[in-house]
Amino acid sequence: MPRWLAFGSQDEWADVAIFDTALRDTGSWRVSNRTTITNVTVLKDGGVVVECHGTDRAEFDGGMRSVGFDAREVAEIRHVARAGEIWAIAKS
């Protein structure tokens, strides 16, 4: 299943209380039955990185817009390594 990383900003999420309110409910992570946001990271410089997996990039784009996330770049993931596991995501 394809995965993407989106790089951008959502100014309100710099406040951890607002970030918590926006994302605590697991429904916030489920864009559709086939598209799920798996990780959101707010960087010290105010940037935000959002990871998603799904079958349709357009659903991911719409989900980000619905929470006010301004994506300046979206990249499809090819490989992932986490704690010693290697996952091939995209076909080379």
C-alpha cells in the first residue's frame, strides 16, 4: 500500500494543547476506510511532517486540507527502516 510524507505547516499545532485536541481522537487519523494518517510530528522550527498510508493520494491531500495543514511538499515513500525492520513500500 502506498505511503507518503507531507512537509508543511499548521501554525496552531505549535501549541501542544491544541495539537492534542486536534489529534487525540483516533477518528482524526482515519481519512477514509482506505487512508490513514500514521504519524504527525511537529518540529521545533514550527514545521510539520505527516505520514500517511492509503490507496489514494487525493484522499490524503483532502484530509490534510480539512485540518488546516498546508503541505508545501508531498513525497511517496520507497523504503522504511524502523527498529531493525526494513519495509519495501513502493516498487522501484
